[in-house]
Amino acid sequence: MRFVACRSVRLRSKAVVFGLPVWEIAYGPDGKLGQRRGHAKAWVAIGDIATGGLAIGGVARGAIAIGGVACGGLVLGGVAFGAVGLGGVAIAVLALGDASIGVVALGGASVGYVAVGGAALGYYACGAAAAGRFVYSIAVQDPEMTNLMNRWFGG
């Protein structure tokens, strides 16, 4: 079996605001810090694991988070958890994704108070296959759902 050396990167700004560096980049293992993966913590954090105002990484946590798994306010990721989430799987207040769960859920398969998608399940549901209290689908066009869509999209 052949082993490949992992490169490690640790860069950090000298400027600090409210106790956090302005930016930090942390990739790869660091034996000195006991990290198997780089963990960046800064206002702008980029790393294997990133925590900050703007976090970009494999696992990202922040006000704005972009990553494989992203958690925070405005999130973009393969799996996205947050207030506004966009991802393959999105769980958020406003969720947009292939599979979405939220108060307002938009996507291929959507579950929410208002759900819009190919398959939609919600109090208000719109889609090819939709189920809920007020439904707009191929088979059913509920007037209340039609009114909601007209109010939202100006029909």
C-alpha cells in the first residue's frame, strides 16, 4: 500500500476584530494543534471545517456558509441547514433544493407549510403530485391555492 503525504496549510490574518481574525485558511492535518482536519475560525474562514461570518469548507458554519454540509443564516451546500438554504438537501425556513423541508419549500420533493415541487406535501401544496389542505396539481386546482399563487406571483 502506498501512502501519500498530506499537505497542510495554515494562514491567518494579523488583524483581529472582536477577538476573531479577519480571515483564516486551514486545510489538512496539523499535529501541533492535534487537528486531523483544518479548522478555520475567523470572520472569513476557509478550511476543511470553517466557522465564521463567511464560512467556506467541507463543513461550514456561519452567517453565510458554503460547503458540503453548511449550517447558518444564508447557506449553500450539498446538505444545507439554515434560515435560507439552497442545496441538494435543504432544511431551512426558506428551503430550495432537490429535497427541501421548510416553512416555504421549493424543489423536486418538497415538504412545508407552503410546498412547491414535482412532489409536494404541505398545507398549501403545488406540484405534479401534490397533497395537502389546499392543492394545485394535475388532478386538483383548489381555488384557495390559486388565490395564494396569484397574490405571490401577480397572476
